[in-house]
Amino acid sequence: MDIDRENFFAAPTLANEWVTLEPLSGEHADALAAAVGDLHELWYQDHIPSISEVPEYIERLLGEDNRVAWTIVNPDGTPVGVTTYLHLDPVNRNLEIGSTWIGADFQGGALNPAAKLLLLQRAFEDLRCLRVEIRTHYMNRQSRAAIEKVGAKLDGVLRRHKILKSGLVRDTCVYSILDTEWPEVKTGLQARLD
């Protein structure tokens, strides 16, 4: 199967009735700074910027070769978070969804499952991925619960896998969804949102 490499690394606007994913740009900086609040203080993460770091953070994400970044926009048009594809591997048709954050005032509703539905639809239906991976810190119980609720299965834990900016060493939970599992995962996500 021929893979359209350019499409694999593109960031088209993705939308459904609950959320829009717009290609990340510097124009989102002010709204994202307002949304991020103090999420950067969560001890088990190191990918969320502080308010003052948002412009540099956007520039860094956009400068990475193996990452595609979107701004999470709620239905009223307000940017409230960021999500990305990373570790894109068009040859083996897999990628990771990660570095996702949603402002605390916007968590717990339809935004995250609706965004995951869009990202997974693109990965499996447009890019023809065989596997999509999602990783999180072992101690991030909220993220692990959300990933499991999406329908991803735990592949394992990479122990002492990553040194965070704080100097703490992270154990990383690795989850995945396979192309053969996608129809059931999609049905589950649509049922949650309906």
C-alpha cells in the first residue's frame, strides 16, 4: 500500500459537533495562555507550558519535524487546549496521540472524547494506520482513566523510562488501539458522545 507521506504529516482542520481541531498557530497564543492556568504545576507532567511560555511552546511544537499539532477549540470558538500526533511512522503506518492538555475549566465534558474521535478517525480511516499509541505517566490516574475510557488497551509499563524537567523519573504507561479494534472503539466513542 502506498502511503501519502505529505498527507501523513498534514494538520487539516477536523471538526464534529462537539469540538474543532484547528492547526496550531501563533494566533492561538493569547487564548491558550488564558486556558492553561496552572496546569503546568502538575508534578507528573512536563509538556504543559506556563502562561508566559505559551508563545515559545507553540513555536517549539511547530518546529518539530515528527509532530503534527492542533489547537482544541470548544463549540463557541474559544481555543482551550492542544493535542498532537507524534512519532509518526508512515512506513509502518502507526503514530502516537499525545501531549494533550485541556484547560481545567473545560475538562470532564465532551471535548476530550470528541477530539480523540476526530484524531482516531483521521489516523485509521484517512491515514490507514495499523496502530495508534497513547502514552501517559503511570501516576496520572486521570489521564489513564480517560485513555481506558476511549477504548485503548494497556500494552505495558516502561519503567524508569523518562527523566522529567523536575528531575523525577517517569514510568510510562503505553496504550494502543489497533485497526482491527477501531470499529468497536469508534462505536463506543460515538455512543458516549450521543
